[in-house]
Amino acid sequence: MKNETTSAKIPLLKADLPPFDTICERFRQVYESGWFSNFGKYVTQFEEEASAYLGTHAVTVSSGTQGLVFGLQALGLKPGQKVVLPSFSFMATAQAVIYAGGTPVFIDIESDLTLSPSKLEDLLSMHEDVGAVMPVHIFGLPCRVDEIAEVVKRFSHKRGEAPIPILYDAAHAFGSVYKGMRVGNFGNAEVFSLSTTKVLTTIEGGLISTSNAQVAEKIKKMRNYGMAPYSYNASSAGLNGKMSEF
């Protein structure tokens, strides 16, 4: 007899979505209402539930990459300032720095593939004009957030400067926990991707989590052409970075 073996095929890039018949009525409601964007019922509800889950201010955007751009700018990154990020990450991490007006500066990683706190200290001592540190929770594994925070605090104190902002690229890390605390609560802000390959998906989209209400309000305007919701008075620079109601 012929000896045959079978193997299961695991669809690594297939979105884990509910059966269509369980959500089609909600799609119909959105379609018939004509309210496809601009902070409708479902986007607003999603933000409220994400905020309650994380225990932070949660702001939806059109993509995780756009969330990184908005996050860097909302935290005060100035044109040409350097942003420290790990050498191992998806290209969008560095591209977001460039679009935000910064200059990427790469740093080594540890054996767990996340940013090396010891290398961070070395690099900060070599570069004066660092506007932000942007570690990555690679594949959802949280960075060594305590050590990173301590290095940044010690370095900033030594120079007599305000602490350098820390913005985490948390693209894969929705639901991850570090020492009993959900990812989304670390640094000055954290940015999740909600694209089809992520743990939580809205097909395309991103979510910015921050404990700073002022940063959240800045980003809410930035994602809407610099306007507050339901207002045509642009008080700051912005883009169309809204999440679809669908």
C-alpha cells in the first residue's frame, strides 16, 4: 500500500471574521442610514468599548501607520528630530517616522527580538536631538517597558530636559499583558493596528491608546482635518485619518 501522509494547512493571513449572516443586518443598517464615516454609531461604540477594556483614552484612525504618524506629531516631534526605533520591525514603523517629519535612528534588539534597553542608553548618549523613542512589541511580545522607561528618565534627568516621549508600536499586541497591565497603558501612547492580519481586526484601521486626555484630543482633531467632530473650524493641521463606519 502507498504510504501517504496528510498535513493541515494553516492560513496565516486569513482574517478571523464572524459568519456573515451574524453581522449582515448591521451592515444593512449602516448602508441604509447613509452614515458611512464621521464618527457614527459603531465607530463611537467601538472607541468606548476599547477605552473601557484598556482603561485609557482610545482613538480610532484609518490605519496603524497613520496612528504612529499622528502619535509622533501629537507628542511634539519637531521636523528633523531623531526617533529611536528597533532595527527589527515592519517597514511601516520607520516610514511613519519619515512621514511625521522625523529621522529614523536604528538600534539593536535583544534575544527576545525587542529593543535593547542597554543599547538604548548607549545610543541616547551619542545623539542629542532625539525627539522620541519608539519601541515595538514584536509579534505581540511586550518590550521591557520598565527598563526602557528607566533609561529614558535617567538620560533626560542627566541632561536637565523634559522626558523624551515614548510611543510604542503595538501593532500586534492588542490583548497582550505585561506584569498584570494591558498593553496600551505604557509610555506616552501606544498604537495598535487593526488590519486583517492582526489579533483584533476592523479590516483596515488603527487604534491609539493613551492615558493623556490632551494627547487624545489632539489626535481626534488631527484625524479630521484639524477639526473637532461636527465642526468646520480647523484649529490645527490635520488629515483624513478617520475609520469607516463599516
